[in-house]
Amino acid sequence: MSTSQYEMFEAYDPYGAPGAHGGGGAHGEQGVYGAPVVPVPGVHDAVTQGYGVAAYGGDTYRPAYEVSAGAGAGAGAGARGAPLGHAQAYAGEPGEPVLPRQSGRAPESGARESGVGAVAGRRAARRRKARYTQRPDSAVRRLLPQALVVAFLAGGTTAFLAKDKAIELTVDGRPRILHTFADDVTELLADEGVRVGTHDVVAPAADAALASGDEVAVRYGRPVRLTLDGQRREVWTTARTVEGALTQLGVRAEGAYLSASRSQSIGRAGLALDVRTERTVTILADGRTRTIRTNAATVHEAVEEAGVTLHGQDTTSVPLAGFPRDGQTVTVLRVTDGKEVREETIPFEVRRTADPTVFKGTEVVERTGRPGLRRVTYYLRTVNGVRQKPRRERSEVVREPSAQLVKVGTKPHPDSVKGADGLNWHGLAVCESGGRAAAVDPSGTYGGLYQFDTHTWHSLGGSGRPQDAPAEEQTFRAKKLYTKRGSTPWPHCGARLHG
């Protein structure tokens, strides 16, 4: 095979441009790529017709990229009306571009095959021979790795599908179906970014294993600041409505007062809920007993619900602002009040001063005391007709008291009186006064142990009244009187002095 054959083939202008060989151009003319067309002596010195001349009955040129793998050479032959050659039968083989000269055949009129077509036919024959003469074991060796890869991929896919699980996850009442490779509930929640706290509930348990078709529910905890019958506390619930929370907490709500609607939803932040259950309360007022069922918040409200009206200072046996308990008895207290002004005396003060001129044991009143006067206002309260102890509200002094002044004797008494010491003075005193130093006769004229009159007492140096002086001083004055007048001052009892 000479190189000139390929040079002649490449010099063809398949589009029949001016200056190609189809037009019988002379030396120096330009081909398709601008190269000069040079005639080669020998078998190729005949003039070669260009594509598209009447000798082939039409344009038989179709580039290889226009022939689809499914159409093959048969489609080209049907379109052109030319018979199929053996080169065209394998035009669909991969890596084998079909050229017009390789697929065409000389017309039945006897035109001989061109040199280029012959060369192409021989190349195709060698490829077919090489293809059909390959050894079978080499083909098996080439297919075995591919089969192993397919088997490995099939096994991996089966294991992959076995780990996949379809789970229904419900978070706070919102369900959804998902696929997961998690082994347990904890791993599933972590994969889905669902965080749970101390007061949240997860069902089944966090360490429960998962299987396809399982259902997992997460219910978030909500704080409820519950005031139940006056008692305040904070509780947690996973219910999403007030009614659900009451059921979950076990609160008896029939006939109860609720600060929020039963259907009100509870958010994650929670809510404050006041619940007052129905209670039995007995009211005693004005001699009557009234028993009611109430969910009042205070005792005052319960009393009003019983049809009892409070006036002025009226009150109850328990604080009006207190919470009424079940079974409690409340007594209504009818209160009337008033004021009273009273005048009270203020005691005077006694002031004593020492007087050396008065015998020891003797007190002399120098100025008589006078009590003061105070005006006091009292609050009077009557409860259910019973008067209570008056309560002192204010006090005003009308007159100040005057102190009493008393002189106290400090003068010592004499030891004896000459001529009278040996007499029976005790017998005389018993006879005159019964031995009483403060004795006074019925007329008020005589007083003391020895029944001195005031004039005689003063003449003997005494002060004040004799009955106010000590017994020693009275005996001393009696001895002095005896030395002056003997037993004459005691006509009935004087004989006792010598008895």
C-alpha cells in the first residue's frame, strides 16, 4: 500500500468546491485545505470524480458521526438507494468510523472499485478476523472482575437497606414519618436535633432499641404556677391544655372556679392557674344557720353569697380576707360601738420631813393633801348584744393633786420621870383604854392609853392629838402629869397605879 493513495484521498474535496479534482483542475490548483493537487502516475492517473456526481446516483457522503449506533449502515443505504457493502455492515462498531468510500460500492454498470475503497475494505476484513479469532479464556478473564464488583455492590446495597428504618416521631403532638439509621431512641433524637430536659417525657425509654415501624413520642414539660384553694405551688405537666393539666395533676375541677378556660393551650413558657374547688361552708348570723356550696376566694365573699350583709363594725369569727375551708363554720359578729367620758380622782402625794423638835416616833401633818381630777374617754364595744371591756382612748387632767406635808419627830424620849417610875402604868392603861394607844372615847374628847384631852396633852409638851403619839410618849406625858397632880386626872382607875 503506497502513501500516494492516502495523499490522493486527502486531496478530495467532498463538497465539490471549485478547483477540486472533480472539476479536472490543472497543477497549481488548491484542494480543500489549500494544498496543491498533484497527479500521481500509475493506477491513480485516471481522473477521479468528486462526490455527488451522477455516476453514484446521488450524494453518498455521510460523516461517521451522523450514523447512530442503532441505525447502522442499513439506514444510510435506504436513504441513498445504494446497495450495502460488507464494510457498511460493521459501520456501527465502536471506534470504527465509516467513511463514504468504505461503505460505497461501484455501480452495477461495471465501474470498478477505486483504490481507496479497496484499501478500506482490506482494513475492515483484518479487524473482523482479529475479532473472531480471539481466545475465549481472555474474554472470561476480562469479565470476571466485573462480575465480582457487581456482586460486592449488590451485597453492600442489601446491608445498607437493612440498617434503614422507617420511624414515626411525634414531638409535642406533631407527628412525622422519617428514615433513620439510629440504633436507639437517644441516637434518633440526637440526629434529629430534639433536646429533652428533666421535666420532658420520652416514650419509649431513651435507651430503647429501634426497629422499622416503631413510634417515638416526645412530650415537653410545661411549668404551671398553680394556686389550689389558696395554696400556691409550682408544678410541671406535659399536657398542652388546661383541661389536660388538671387531669394529669389529679385536680377535681367539677364545679370549680378556673382562672383560665379549660381549652386554653399551655405554651412552653407555662402559665399561672388559679383553681378554687367547690366547698361546703356554714354561716351563723342573727340567730340563723345557713349552709352553702361555694368556690369563693374569701370568707367575705362566702358570707355575701349566703345572703348576709355586714354593716359598720360587723366582722366574723375568722378573718374576712381568709380562705374558706371545706366544712368550716363562720360566725357573723354584729358590733355596735360608742364612747363614754368618766372623771377620775388623782391621788395626792404624801411628803414627810424630819423634825428634831418632835419626839421620835411622832408624825405631825403640816398640810393636808388634796386629790386631783382626770377626765378619761373610753371606747365601748358591744358584740352580739354583749358589752365588752371598755377600752381607754384618751385622758385629760382637769386638776392637779396637792401633796400632803408631814413632819416626822426625831427628838429622843427621856429615860424616866423622878417619883413616877415605879408605878403600875400598864394597869392604868388597861383600865383607861384597854391598853390601846389609839383609843378614843365615844365623845371624841379623850384619846390614847391614858385618855388625855387635847388641852392637857399640849400643856405637857405634846403636839397634835394624844392618840396619834407613840405609846412611849403617852406614858412619858402621863408620868409628868402624875408628878404635878397625882392620880386625880384618873378618878376611876388611878388606884391601879399602886395596885
